[in-house]
Amino acid sequence: MNKIVIIDDEPLARSVVKEYLQKHPHLEVIQECGDGFEGVKAIQQHQPDLIFLDIQMPKITGFEMLELIEQPPAVIFTTAFDEFAIKAFEAHAVDYLLKPFNQDRFDKALAKWNEQKTAVTEKATQELIESAALSPSQRQRIVVRNGSKIKIISVHDVFFLEAADDYVKIHTQEGYFLKNKTMAHFEQSLDMHLFVRSHRSYIVNVQQITRIDPYEKDNHVAVLRSGAKVPVSRSGYGKLKDVLGL
Amino acid sequence: MANSPLSIIKFRIIFIASWLIIMADHAMLLHFYALPWDVAIYDSLISNVLFLLACLLVMTVLRYYLPRGQQYINVFALCLLLTIVWLLLSKWLLKLFLGYQAGYTELLRNSLSIRFSMAFLLLGFITMVSILWYSQLEQKEQEERKKDAEKMARDAELFKLRQQLQPHFLFNSLNSINALIGSRPAEARKMVQQLSDFLRGTIKKEETQWVTLQEELQYLQLYLDIEKVRFGNRLATEIEIDEATTALKLPALLLQPIVENAIKFGLYDTIGETIIKIYAAKVENNLVIKVLNPFDPETSSPRQGTGFGLKSVQRRLYLLFARNDLVTTEAKENIFITIVRIPQKL
């Protein structure tokens, strides 16, 4: 018996999936979720083998939801129309169903999942999440999980990012949040006119900078509105000067 | 091809009358210099018929060739050349026909310089008038072409704005129908009907067409019914319309994208039930429509609420009224308000 979770904000869209699943008695729908928040909880609680996931959902998208889960299960995406998502799916050979889809197409997706099972799909899913972070809508915000709470941070509210082992600390007005990502990931996905990698371990929001002071030899330090000081390396100083037009 | 100024009867009469006056004047002047009437009249007739041909030639040339910039020198040269040719030709003809008259040859020789300057001046004048006439015609044509092009561009833009039906909406609606077919076929059939009526509405209505608020609301209801099937209990609507506004007019299909924007913003930015409120009132001479949707001020800025839908509405109203202030938005706590004002024709 395999466990299934369906995550879609439209009740009828979930019922189609359930209906098509009746032909596959070895698959059991353990929970249905109307948004990504419920989805995160359900996945943590039930550890499903496969999820059906919509992209456009309230508050957070399907991609953002996957980012919050440490070891995402196998995913079959269901979406009606999203040019960016479809490009991402194709690039990473993840199976997806374009709504409306019929039983045949649905069965094929399940068969594909049955063949591949976990290993391949997991890697493809990770790559997909990486590339989805480059979508225009996701560059505007960062979704983090703080215990059981999910927080959506607008990039404009971010002071700076700091590397911390396998995590990145996202510093904001309300303190910092941890996200299981690399600095390179953020450097790539954030708007390069707004965020500059000032140092190997720091990315700073240029709109928060009030002044840049010299600090020891060859180094500088950026002083933010909040009073925080962010190290600036020699190459970082060059990049900052470019963006600020100095 | 541009019409010659002589194609207008008024100008033709003026032209012929001037020519007759000049001819009479010419004859009288010669008679005054002691030529008998018949000789004077023949002289005038020969000179002025030839001159008339020269004038018509200049006008015809300018009709096909309008000088630009440096080319005015060519026109000047043409006038000069024509005057000289005219002078030589008329001198030869006059001598041939009227040379028998005693003293005529001498008078002709003495008057050559006067004949030349008069002819050159008159021909120059005719040339100038023709150039003015044709360039003004050309300008008018250009303006008309520009106006036509602008109108076509505007119509095309309006058409495009109206056609931007959201594929997301269409495919999700089809997906809902797909779901209903298995479990509740009667409802599926009803939704197919609603979707068809809705789509027909977007195709049928002319962009420039104005409809009453009541008609627009009927159309909106089709859209709302479909969305309610899609989102189930999550979506609720409240519509409050002043009695006085139902007959007021607005451009067709204007309301739906505004409400669509509000629904998307409301549904995707909050969790739980979303209530969309629509109010209409008459303020001064405007139909004022307010659409309210909830949003989460903690995670999104009201700026995000002015998505594509509102921009196209704003653009449409600008094209129709040449005003940019007819769509405004505001945020009050967790409610986002879109206000549209539609000026009424007096």
C-alpha cells in the first residue's frame, strides 16, 4: 500500500485525481490539502510515497512548499497553465499533468513513477526546486520554516544574508531565519541590483546600506540602517561600487 | 494623384477671369501706344494664349513634382526657361502675323523687356500658388494617413486588451467540468453552459460598445458562478448596487477583469474564506464602482494587487477618455479596494 497526498486549492481538481486513483487500489489517499501550509504538515506527518501537487496556490506556490521539506517525496505536478513551470518540468524531466487530463494520461504518469520510484525522481525534484527559485514571482520573497510556523519574507525586508554551515541565516527586523540553502543559490536567485555578495559569507541588501567604512587594511564594512555591520571584502567592495554607481 | 487647383470651379473661374483681364489690359495698353485695335487685340491674343499654355505646363509639372529643400532652384530655373521660350516663340509668331503693320516691329522690339518681366513675374506667382496648393494637399493627406494609422493602432490595442482571456481560468474551468462529469453530470452540463455564455460574451461584444451596468452585472454573474464552482466554499460575493446606477453605462467587459484581479489577489493571498464585495454608486456625473478583496498586509504589499488585469483596464479607460486617474486603489488594514470611475455622457 502506497500513501498519497493531494495538494490543490480547487476541490474539484482534487476530486478528479481521487476518481482516477480508484483504478489503482494499491494507492491510498491519506490526505487532501487546499494549500501549501497544510501540505507541509501532511507530508511531515504521513511521509507519503507520492504527492500530486498544484503550482498556483494560496500564499505559497507548490515549488515554495517543496523548498520547505527536507526530503521531498516523489511528485507529480498538476497545473493548468504556467509557462514558467512547464519549462522547468521539461528541463528536469519531471512528470507533470496539464489540466484537464484524462485517465490514460494519468495512468501513464503513475506507471512512470512506478518504474523510476525514488532515486531518480528525488534528484530531479531537487534540481527542479533550484530552477524554480529563479522564477520571477519567487525572486520577490523567501519562504522559511520556523519550527511548525511558515514565514514569507519579502526580499525588501531582508537586511542581509550570512553563511552558517549548511544553512543561510536571513537577517530581518524580526531577527534571523535559517534556510537550508547555499550562498550561491541566493546569489543566483536574488535580484542582482538589490543584493550584492559583499563577502564570501555575506550577501547584503544595498537599499539597507547607510555608509561604507574602511576596516583594517584593504577591507571595508557596510553599516546598515539597523546598525548592523556587514563585512565587505576587496572584490565585494568593487561589486558594491558598481551597483551603487560610485 | 492630387487634384489641380483648377479642378475647383471657384478657382477655375478666378483663373479664367484673371486671364481675360490681363488680355484686355494688354490690348488696351498697346492701343494706347498708337496701335490700331485689331493689331493690339491680335498681339494680346497670341501672347496670352501662349502664356496660358506656359502656366498650365507649370501647374502640371508641379502636380507630379513637388520641390523639396534645395530643389526650389530647379523651379526657379524652369520659370526662367519657360519665360524665355515663351518670349522667343511669341516674338516669332507676332512678327510673322503682324509684321506688315508699320512701326509694329520697332514697338515689339522696344517692349520685349517689359513683356519678359511681366511674364516672369506672373509665371513666378502662378508657380508659388501651385506649390502652396500642392504641399498643403500633401500635408492634409499625410495627416489623414497618420490619423488612420493611429486609429487602427488604437482599435487593435483595444481588441488585444479585450482578448486577453486568462488561459489559467479557462483550463482550470475545463478541469472542474472534467471532475463534475463523473460525479455530477447535471452540474457539469450547467457549467459548460455558463462557460460557453461567458466565452461568447467576450467574442461578441464590440470594444467600443457601451452597456448598462445591469447588463455588465449579468455577464459578471456568469464569471462569478464559474469561479464559485472552481473554488467551492472558499469564495463568496456580496454585490450592492444603488437603484440609480443600473441604467448607467460603462464600456463592455470592463468590470470582469477588475473582479478577476480582486478574486486572484484575495484567494491567493489569504487562506480560508474570501469575500469579494462589489459596490456601485453614482457620484456627481460618474458611475463609481468599488471592488473589495481581503489580502495579507504582512506578506504582500498592496502594490502586488495592481496586477495585469488592472493595468489593462487603466489602459482601456485611457484610450477611451484620455485620462489616467480613473482607476485608483487603496489598502485599509487587510482590505484592498479598487475604485473605478466611469464618466457618464451628458
